[in-house]
Amino acid sequence: MDLFQKNKSKLFLAPMADLTDSPFCLVCRKVSGKDFVVFREMLSSEAIVRKNKKTLKKCSYKKIERPIIHQIFGSNLDIIVKAAKIIVDDFGTDGIDINMGCPVPKITGKNKSGAALMKDHKLAVNIVKSLKKANLGVPVSVKTRLGWINKLDILDFSKELEKAGVDFISIHGRTKKQGYSGKADWEIIKQVKQNLSIPVIANGDIFLKSDIKKCLDFTGADGVMIGRGALGNPGIFSDKNKSIKDLKKIILFHAKKHQKFYGKEFGLKTFRKHLLFYFKGISNIKEIKQELVKVNTIRELKDILKKI
């Protein structure tokens, strides 16, 4: 598959709601270059079909962000296919990914989407079949978990998805019940890889550059997907080490892109969560962190950064 042939580093940025937006993806590209694939944050298939302006804006991207894959969630076959066609035709994505792993109740509950699809194999399979039948012209993938409660469920589920025609699968090494607690089970991902002929991407507990090689070597996966390990650390996709001076430049670049994308009124308020990630683990700056969560302007941010 071209997507894997071009991605020599075997690295993928995981889709994270309200985090892997265009500004953050641009930062990752600036710091780490082009040798990895971007998965954008999950979007509602229904909102896309309704042409919701906020959602469509999140579908947009800069050319430098490519290769890029758009992830959608939903449980209605017709709407999912229509949403996928809109993204392909109007935005020219490099792939469509279906979220079958999000554990958040508002997604799995009434919507019966995300991880809830692991309890309805028939619907999950039909979603893949419908998308493949639509001949979108781009790869169709699935991101999922080990299971709802039983971590061995993925062994059968992944085989069914492969049979349905999915091009590749990304697996987070935890169950829905675990959420993000406990340790990601790379052993089960290894077993899935041994049972499938399609590419498998391993996800979960990749926080250090050394974890990348460990995971690839242990699981035999075709790639590694990095989520929380990239927050506050967009350089994890490259081999370059960054100094505090470099970090400040990266933060300001990110802040300006974020503010431009969301507008001056809300830009820096919604950027505060990223500031906490950037300075997570850095000691002796408790007072500065308290200032960072109140920052409202670029000028204020610059003044605070000068103190570090």
C-alpha cells in the first residue's frame, strides 16, 4: 500500500478529540518533518452530512499536513458513506478511518458509535463493506481497541474486519472498560498481527522515542501510532532533541496557529490545555504553571515564557 511504502518511519499521529486539530498537526510537521502520517481528530458523520460549519472547518487542512487521514464516527451506514464521500470529494483526504474504539459514554451510548461497535460486529462489518463498495478511491481503515471488556475479543473482530475488506487496522492495547488506565497489552496486538495479512498499527503507551522501537520489535506491527506521547512533545516523531529555547519557539508558533484558527476571542483559552502538556514533568515552575492556565494573549504568553 502506498501509504505504508511512503511512510518509512512507520509512525502515525493518533486521532485525539479536541487535540489533533490543524494547528497541532502543523506544529508536529514543523518540528518532526513529513516522515509520518497524520490522523486528524474524530468528527461526527452526521455533522459532516448536515454541513455543520464548525465540523467542516475541522475537516480542512494545510497541504503541509499531508499525508493525512480523516477519522469519522457514527452508526448509520448511509450517513457514514455520505460523510466519507464529502471528505474525499471536497477535501481530498488520503484515507478514511472509522472510529471503533472511543470509550467516551456520549459516543458509545445513544450514538452507539466508537467502542460500542465492538459489541455489534455485524454493524461494524457492514460499515466497512459499505465504504469499500462506495469505491472512495482512498484506503478505508479502522481504529479500535482490544474489546469492550474481554481483551481477546479483538482476535475474532479483527479477522471479521479483514474479511470485510478493511485496508488496515489500528489497535489501542486496552479494552473499553480500561479506558486509559492500566498498561497497554502489546502481546495481544502481536497476536493480531500474526493472524492477519493486512497491515496492523500498534497504539498505546508510546511516550518515549525508545518506546517506538520496543513496540515495533515486540509486536511486529507495520507501524506505531502515537497519541498522548505527542502532546507537549511534537518532536517525538523525529530524532532531534530540543532545548528549552527551542521549546519556547515551538510553543509560540503553536499558540499563534491556534489563535489564528480559533479566533482571538477563544484561541488562547482553548490553548491552555496544550500549555499544561508542554510543561508536564518540568519541576520548580509551579507558579508559572498557574499563570499559564490563565493566559489570554500572545503578549502574556511571551512574558511568562521569559521567566522560564
